Amino acid sequence: MSSDANDLTINYEEDGTLIVKELDKEILSKGAWTTILFRYQEFNRGKGEYGPEKYSIRRYQKRSGQYLPKSKFNISSAAQAKKIVETLSRWLEEE
């Protein structure tokens, strides 16, 4: 793991192939508990190409100077992401 939140990534490689490719990230909160929103693609071995964009919200806890993964929520499609954005926007407008 990393000691700097900016260095955290969801890139994942297996046998020389990048299986999870991080496209972007936004650090939503920093501190002892850090929350990061990632935009990524997964490699489809059958097709030999990357699939559609997906999104993941991940929480890390800093212990002994290192960030450790604690929880995650994967947003599996653009439609689901849009629904989350629409709902949060509506709720925030109600305040």
C-alpha cells in the first residue's frame, strides 16, 4: 500500500496484462479515513479489449503510515452513475 493518498490506484495487472485500468480519480476526502472516486475499465480477455467505463468509491484507513483498503462500492454502469447523480442533485436542491 501507499503512504500518500495521491499514489493510491486501482490499476491491477495479471501476467503482464493490465486487467483493471484506472482512467481517472478524485479524492473526495483525506485524512485518517480517505475516500476516493475512481473511473476505470476492466479488460475482457475473451474479446481482447477493455469494456465500458465503470466507477468505484473506495475508502481507505491510514494505519502505521500506510493506507489500507477498508470498503468499496462499484457503480457498474453509466446508467447507474447517472441515477446516483440525479438523486443526489435532487436531494441537495431540497436543502
